[in-house]
Amino acid sequence: MCRNLSKCALIFLVLALSGLIFLLHNIHTVEHWNCHTISALYQLQSRIQSSLIPANLPAFHHNHTFCAHLGQKPSLEDELEERYLLDSIIWPEPPHRSTQTSLRQTSDPVHSLFTILPTKGGREWHVGDQLEALVQMHDFQGRPKHYGGDFLLARLHSPQLGAGVAGKVLDHRNGFYSALFPLLWVGSAQVEITLVHSSEAVAVLRRLREERPDRVFFKSLFRLGFLSETTVCNMCLPPDQQPLCNYTDPYTGEPWYCYKPKVLSCDTRINHAKGGYLKHLITNREALLFQSGVNIKVRIHASGPDRINVLPPRKDKTGVESSSIKPQPINLATSGYYYEDLWRPLSGIKVRQFNESSAVTQCLKNKVIYMYGDSTIRQWFEHLIAFVPDLKEFNLHSPKNVGPFMAVDSTHNILLKYRCHGPPIRFSTVMASELRYISNELDGLSGGPNTVVALSIWAHFSTFPVDVYIRRLRHIRRALVRLLDRAPGTTVVIRSANLQALDQEVSLYNSDWFSLQLDEVLRSMFKGLNVLLVDAWEMTLAHHSSHALHPPPAIIKNMIDMFLSYVCPEKKKS
């Protein structure tokens, strides 16, 4: 025991300084740990924590890459949520690997057929009923398939009426599929079934997503004076090739790395850009599964009539038309439909038509609108500044199609801003100083009744394992909860994923199958939160226009009307 206080104080001071030096040395060491070391630590922590998790939990489908455990270690609650989400989007697998299956044994839309099933009362359908079409898949030899996993899209439409609604496809996992449609208008209705990918092609996409997240790669320019270097970057990089620069976000823990330049330091990073796409990722046999006009987005024909005539709603016992028939369960899963080329949601809100720029100006008066995300939300920004002459774009000298962008209407006190989300972002060159994560931006907002937030984040995550997307959405969700807690009057609108044109190359990086899986995760993660959804998936599926990554103006106009109807709902008459 130390009896001399001055000596004790000196000893404690020396020990404290020694501890501080040791800590600083280790912090410096930690900062230079490479990807492999961090991954190993997370793997060890995962093993320890997994031993504490009850054995009856659903199986956890880890991705199989070298970056499986990067980012902050999730809490037990986060890990359980991730397990649930990954299990909720499990897709049926074919019995044989694609490398063992010839094209002749895979799904052929030409040999496959669908049949409209009669109702209990025969072949008579009324508004409020549900239509069912049964699809049977055959291979290229004309033989019925006996397992599921094909990716099908279903639409019921009427070109004459400008009407259309998305159908729900149920996989019976025996080669048969049911396409279910709510009947929502009187008159002609035609069934359209499309094979997007065979089950064998989906198996290839699943493997690429889990094993090759590097198939889209990025790059950064490093510069100091007259010296410059460019290196490859990604969310994770093989740790055993060369030293890494660690650009992990200090607030969210979102990982991002670049290979360290040979001469320059990591601090000299100037920008971020899409590097390109890796080629030769699939075998010649697998390439046959991705042929435009053969087995990518090809229509399946009906074995009989492909259309019906829908009659007015059935009359009840008193002879009065029951126009308020409770919809079948499938109807509840349908967000809306087109009629006369106008989108009509089935619940929640009545869409107003903002056909005059003055109506838009009046809606947005005294408001600040923040748009964060990818180019599909940038379309909204571009539509608004083109449609509303009073919204003048302020020249921030930002790169075209990249941003950030800002438009102002000083007369009506309107501020409109767009900023792309943080990496991975496949835009052309973005200054490193302009890379911002949505969750961090949301934390910087005051919010309130005159603040509107619009988000769209999906297209740039299709090449990564789904758990990467889950982690990003979790950070955004937490930031939204904080925003809505401090400013409950803030309006938050989320735009879902949409369908797009596909060929072989696009399929391997941006297939609708990737988008569908991400979209289901997004809906689950924001369910129950006070946010509003613009269902771009159904709005592009139900419309007569060809699918495109950036939907045509007619669809964008309907989306904007939906968005503005959320911001300025129709006042109820007293």
C-alpha cells in the first residue's frame, strides 16, 4: 500500500502516461489493420454470439464472399431481423446446378401455356371478383417441368380503357403457377404472363450475387500537386493483394475501401467513379439461359382465350349493386391500378391531378423538399423543374446527372434539393467531398410540417448480397425514426424499385429478380413506420409502356401526382 501521497501521485501519473502511449500506439495499429484482419475478428465475434442464440431460429443464409462480416457488428436484435428478412425472400432452387443442365431442359416460354380458370358460377366475372390464370411451364423439348423457381410477371390490362393492374404470381413448386388478379373495372380485360427468367437462370443470378459482388467495380483518383494515381475501390476488396485505404463511415460504420496508391497517401483521394463491369462471369452453357427474345422477358401464350369481359358488380339480395364489395386477400396486396391512364390507389389516399404548374407551386409553397438516392428519384427533381417554370435551378456547377442539384422559387418560398446516396453509387465521377450517406443527411435535418423528404435507394445494390442492403436500410430507418421523433410533422415518401429492360448483360448486374428481392426487403423494413410509399414496381408493371430503368414521362407524371397528393392531400369536405 502506498503511504507517501506524492510518490503515489507520481506513480499513477507514469502509469497513466504509459497507458495513453500504449492506447495511441494500438489505435494507430488498428487504423492500419487490413480487411482480412477485421473480417477475421468479426467472424470470431459471430461465432461467440451465435453460440448464445437459441437453436430453433431459422437458418441464416450468409453470403459467401470475403466481405461477409464487414461493417459494424450487428446487435442480436439486428441479426435476428436479418435472418427473418433473408428467410422471407428465399427462392426455390432447381434440383440440378445450371452447369449440369442443358438448355433443352430449362423453361421455354414458347412451349409453356396458361389457362384462364372459370369461376364457381362458370365463365362470368364481375367487378370485385378475383380472376385466376393457371400457368404450366414446359422445357424446350415440350416436356412439362416438375419443379418451380421460374420468375414470372403477370398483368391484367385493357388498352381500350387505358386500364391495367399487376397480378400476384404463386409458385406451386411443381411446374404450375397461379396468376391472381383483382377485377377493378367494367369491360375488356386481357391476361398477360411473361417469363422473366427460368429457374435455372435465377440460380445463376443468386450465385453471382453471393459470390461476385465485385462484378461492378469502382475507382478513385488520388492527387497531390502534379502527381496522380488511380486505384480500384469497392465495399470490400481481397485483403491479400495490396494495402487498403479504409474509408469506412465513422457514424454508420458503412465500409468502403480503395487499394492504397503506390506513392500517395490515402488522404489525397479526390473523387469516386464507376470503374466498369467484370466480364466472362458465366460459362457458355449458362450464357444460353440469358438470351433476349428466347428466355428473357418473353410472353407465354394462352391455351384458349386470353381475355374476359368484366361485368358490373353483383347485386345484393335487395337488388342494389354492391359497389363496396370487400376485396379478396389478393386485392389487399395490390396497391392500385390504372384507369384512363391515371393511377388509382386502392387504399390510403385519393390521387389529385396536378395538371397545372400553378397547382404544384401552391402545394409546395413554403416547403423545403429533400430528395436523396439514385437516378430514379433524380427523375422527380428533373420533372418538377421542367414542369414548374417558377422553380429555377441554381447553378452549383455540379456534374451533369450527378449533382448535388438545387432549385429555388423565391417568390413562393420553395426550396428543392437533390443529392445522390453514398457508395456504392455507379454514377460518373463524384467528388469524394460530395459523397454523403442518407442517414447522416437525415440526421442534419430539422424537419417539421414544411419539410418533405423523398427517398429512392435500390438500383446500385443489385450486385451485392442482400445483407449489405439490409444494413444500409437499417441505418436509414433509424435516422428516419430520429427525424420523426424530433419533428413528427415531417412528410417522408419512399419510392420503391421498378422494372427495367433486360438483355444478357443487364441481367447479370441489374436483373429485375435482384430488384424484386431488394424491394420486398425495403417494404418489410419500413412497414409500420410513418412513411408513405410510391409503388413504382406496380406502377411500371401495370402500365402499357415498355419497361425501362428510367420510366417514361407518363409514369413519372403519375408518380409525381401520387407524391404531391401525399404532401398536399385533398381536404375533406365538411
